[in-house]
Amino acid sequence: MRQPQICVLGSAEPGSKAYDLAGQAGELLARSGITVISGCGSPATRVAAQRAKAVGGLVVSIITDADMPAADWPATVVIPCGMGDARNLMMALAGDACIVIGGRAGTISEVCLAWLHHRPLLPLVGCGGWSDGLPTHPPDERQNAPILPWDSIAMLESQLAALRLTRPEGH
């Protein structure tokens, strides 16, 4: 059986609450047997990947460049697509759902693509950035997918369970 995959999107600066939660989210995903999909390009997505790898998780990094990154890149598998920002579609499609942390224009692009392709969105709220408004301001009126906000790791864990992306206890 295929492991669930969660795409981690967004941005947050080191030292912020959002950055700390991004790292904790990466660790939670790995400990839950969920593959982390991350571009590892922003501090938040990179720390999620680093923390997932640190606890033995599988991390797939889809990068914009055509060349392989340095050996210390925080991923188990690297996919250099050489497509620039068109990589955002690959990111949006690679997850069974997408965690959204803060974010800027690139994140908005990925969120809209995920929404168009019916991927559930899990925005971090209460920490600033674009993800804060996502629950009350979805990409459009179509209700393509659930938007399940979280503001703590316990709430994220609950939302993942609601989507049936975590393993039942004891498995």
C-alpha cells in the first residue's frame, strides 16, 4: 500500500511561531508514516523536511532547477524538474493534501492549483501570512476541497485523522 503524501507549502522566518510549527509538522508527518513533499526552498519548508528526515521520515523534494542540489539538501529523493515556477503544479498534485504555512505569491499559486485539483488544504492560522485568511477566503466559491485550519500540532494531528491520512493506533 502506498504511504500517504502531504505537500508542505509556504514560508516563515526562523524564530517565528510559524517556523517552529513547520518543523513540528514535519516531524509529526514522518512519525505518522506520511511522506513529506517539500521544495525545501523557504526556511519553513526546509525545516519541515529536516525535522522529518531527522526522525527517519521519507522526504521528496521537487525543485525548480534542472541540476541536483548540494549533498546536504534535506531530502531522501530529489526531483529537479527544470521547469521554474511551473513546478508549482507538480507540488500541488504530489500531495494527498497540502499544509499551508504563511506564504507569499508562490504559495498562493500552489494553493490555487491544489484547490483546482481537489486537494484538501490545511492552513496554519494565527501566525500571520497568507494562510491566516484561507479558511474564510478560499480561492473561489466552488468548495473544491475541504479547508481544515490548524493552530497547534494537536489540531493538525486531528485534521490529518479527519482526512484519514494517519494510521490507526497500534498499526
